[in-house]
Amino acid sequence: MKVLIIGGTGLISTAVTKELLERGEDVTLFNRGRSEAPFLKPKVIHGDRYNHREFESKMLEAGTFDCVIDMICYSPEDARSLVRAFAGRTGHLIFCSTVDVYAKPASRYPITEAEPHCPPEWDYAKNKEACEEILKEAEGQGSFPLTILRPLSPTAKDAAWYTASAETTTTSIAC
């Protein structure tokens, strides 16, 4: 499977990258090149994720992917750029959001998709919620199948959720 990870060397995404490489997947990272993957060497496209014009141009040049995993989409404009870059050009898009899009405290644990969304007055959580809405709208328009991950702990040792399989409809996973 041909996989693009936007990021790929951070706290959570290092475990994802390592697992995919060990499984023999064809992995490409898109990042600034400031951190190296301390394991099997993936292909790397260097660039600035937040220079949206450059990002979209480089993604067009890179071709299509079976799966795109965006670990560093933080703002609504990042999400709109992601849609422009991959609408009709990936078999599946996985977006790393945050469990903080849910109301606190949760009514029960584990948190399910039925839990109300109500991000706290915190820009990070509000922006991730806005990104989710943009990507869900794009999925509804047929741009790509979407999976939303909502990790609780941003550390590689706690990133066991990466083994979850993606469905062809919106799937959200809170861990």
C-alpha cells in the first residue's frame, strides 16, 4: 500500500511510520526535514505544510496515494488545503484530531461518537473541531473516504490506536 504521512516523525506519528515500514508498506513522509526517522528510512518530501500553495503543488507532483495520514493539520485553512490537495486523489484520508473536541467531563468512558462535541475555550481544540467539519463535508461530497483519530495521549508509547483499520465511511477513534 502506498501511504503518505504528513508529519511522520513527531510524538504520535513516529509509531505510525515505524509500524507501516515494518509491515513493508510503501511509506512517504512530507515534512520540514528537521527530524529524522530513527528507523527504516522512508521516502521524504521536504516542504512547509503551512505554506499551502507549496504544499498543494508538491502533493500534486507526488502523485496519488492509497492512504494519506495528516498528523499536523491544525487550522481550518490547513484542512481546506488538504481537501484541495487530495480530493479525488487518495483512496482514504486519515486525520489526527484530538479527544479535546468532546465536552468535558465526558458522560462516560470510553468516549463514543455519541458524546457531545463541545471543545473547551482553547484554540487548539476549536481548530481541530473546525478541521473535522471541513473534512467531513469534503467526504460527504465524495472527495475521499475519511477516518478521524482522536488520541488522548500524544506519546508514541501510547499510540496503540494506529493498528485500527479504516472503513470506507467516516470513522472516529478516541483513545
